Amino acid sequence: MIRSVFIVVLALHGLIHLMGFAKAFGHAELAQLTRPISKGMGALWLLAALLLLATSGAAWFWPRGWWILGALALLVSQGVIAASWSDAKFGTVANGLLLVGVLYGFASRGPWSLRAEFERCLHRPDPAAPAGTLLGEADLGALPEPVQRYVRRSGALGQPRIHSFRATWKGRIRGSATDPWMAFTAEQVNTFDTPRRFFMMNATKSGLPVDVLHAFDERGATMRVKLLSVVSMVDAKGAELTRGETVTLFNDLCILAPGALVSPHITWEPIDASKVRARFTLRANSIGAELHFNDRGELVDFVSDDRSAGSPDGSTFTRMRWTTPLSNYAKVGPARVATRGETVWHSASGAWTYGEFDLVSLAYNVVP
């Protein structure tokens, strides 16, 4: 909503600049402009109008770099306003709004933003990724029967082995059982041969944007949260976060890449016809989880006691049961997977859902 209003104001501001051009070249007699405008200055009014109109379009279609165009439009616009100050000074109000937008655009998309860091992470090469081979029936031999059914049901057999995926999400999230929900969109990229996970979320808290970046790689895990892309709310790292993100990495693999469950990082222990116990070992961390399946061979829950809930500022962590109920299976891109998931903490006072995730897109073996 805020962005839409901002874009409309910019467009109207640009159209108003055409008045200076029209007066300079005699296209209209405008009583509002009492001072003469030279043709050279009129050309600058036209340039300012075009830049502002282009900025309004770029703010919608080019979120990564519109602020660069906006900064140029701001300079030209304020220059022509200053030259006709007595007639055009109120245009400074609109330029003040544009300045705020440009500063936020730089903070949220500029070279030091969490978004820019996310994109740099995606361009790191994965030297361990081998040439593509197909997943065959023989590869499933070491898996418990419920997991074999799940992999077959996903459509992974006969397809290239999965070394990475990219997924996009929408949903809502909250910090506690009593906090209001925050709507979000998110994008993530995981690699498995060199285990990495990069998850970028854009949420809204009380109408204000919140950026969240989870990064997990060979150096460990970090989680950073910024309000308005500037104010740091969480800057977490350390062994307990890395252990928790190892659980998340395994959870991602189970939900979004069933064909990758033949990974040598996993050992299996059957429980019964609908449950298995898994241990996922990665570097210094070995974490456990139970996978629950229904009669249709679909994974319907993931249960782990090896993940920790962080404090609001990310400074402390408390080990707590974590589950992810799953539903709404459908073909998304290359696989049949759950398109609806929840994230649930089971605290001493009772279970509560802190995240609801709807899968928007999924692609395997992505390249930067």
C-alpha cells in the first residue's frame, strides 16, 4: 500500500514538471508560473519529468536499483525547483518524500544491505557439485520403506540427483504466542554437496518493513534482522544457532528435496509403518528427527528436539521441541511436495505456531 501511494505521488510529481517545459516552449499559458522560463531551463524541466516518471515505473519493476534513478531525478527536480523557487517551492515537499524513498532504497537494496549480501552468497561457487546422474531404484535400498514410498511419490526416480534448490514462499510469522502476525515473502537457496542454506525474508511489522537473513555455510550459521533495513534487531551467531540451523537444513531437505534423502549424511532407524527416526550428521553437529508419514506416502510431520528457540534479540537460545506439520501436496516445478507448512514450538506452557508457510515456486539444481 505504501509503495503504491509512493509511486502515484512520484508520477503526479513528474507530470507537474511538464508545466515548466510547456511554459518555456510556449505550449501553454500557465498563470501558476509567474516567472519566465528559458528554453534551456524548460528542457531541464522536461528531463526532470521524464526521470521522475521513469523512477515511478522503476520503483515497481526494478526494486533492486530504482533508487539510483530516483537520486538522479531528485537532483534535477530540486535544481529546477530552486531556479523557479517562488512558483515551484512546494515541489520540495514531494522531493522530500522522494529523498526518504531513495535513502530507504539504498539501505534495503544497496551494496551494504542484507539483500545484497544474500545475492553475493548465491554467487559463491559450489566446487563439490558433481555432474548430473539419475536417481534410480537401486539408490533407495538403504532407506526405510516409508521413506522409499515418499521418494517415489515425489516423482524423484529417474530424475537428475538433486544438488541444490531454490524456493520462494509467502506466509506469516510471529515472535511469540501473543505477538501479532507479520506477513512475509521469502526466497531461499540450499546446496547439499557443500551444505549451505541462505534464506532471505521480507516481512512487515506494524506497517514497517523488516529484513531477515539466515545464512548457513562452512563457517557456521548467522541470523540478522533489521527494521527499515537499518535498525539492527537481531545479530545472532554461534554454536547453538549453527546446531539449530543444521536441523533446519535437514528439514528443508526432507520437505523440498525428497530425492536427496539418499544423502550419506543421514542414517535411518525404522520405527513402524508410518514413522522413522533419522540422524543427520554434518561437521561437528549430529541432530535427530522423527519423520511421520500418512497412508498415501506423504510426509506429514517432522519432529526434532535438537533445535533451539532464540530470545527476541537472539542473544540466548533454549532447546525446545520443534515440529513442522505439512499438508496440501501438489506438483510444484519438478516435484510433488507439501505446499503448506507450519513451524511449531512446544514450550513448557504449550505448543504454539510461529510460522505459516505457503510454497510459491521450486526449482532444482539451480546455478548462480
